[in-house]
Amino acid sequence: MTTVWIKVSADKYELPEVIVDTAQELAEICGTTTNNISSWNSKHKAGKLRAKYLKVEIEEGEDDESY
């Protein structure tokens, strides 16, 4: 399983603006802390805030290349 961290746009579409491998990388790019990134992600999952930073886990299957 691969994990990526994403900064999304602040509008209703929440389009990805930055995609990186770690919360630390995202924090450095966005000028914030990893604690802030994690906090936003947790509050979004709890339904308290609109997404700003997301942690997305991507499952890699054996049949990824077959259509």
C-alpha cells in the first residue's frame, strides 16, 4: 500500500494542488508544520472541516496493469 499526502484547492471542487509522499514534504512546501497537516486531515475525516490536506492510501494490486 502506498500513502500520498495531498493539498487540495479551497473551492468546492477540492482539486489536487500538491501531491507528495510524506506529510513532512507537504508541510515544507506549504510553509506549515506536519502537526498542522495531520490535524487538518483528522478534522476532515471527522466531518468538522472542509478538506485542505488529505492522506490517501492507495492499494497496489497484482493486476494493476491488466484492463
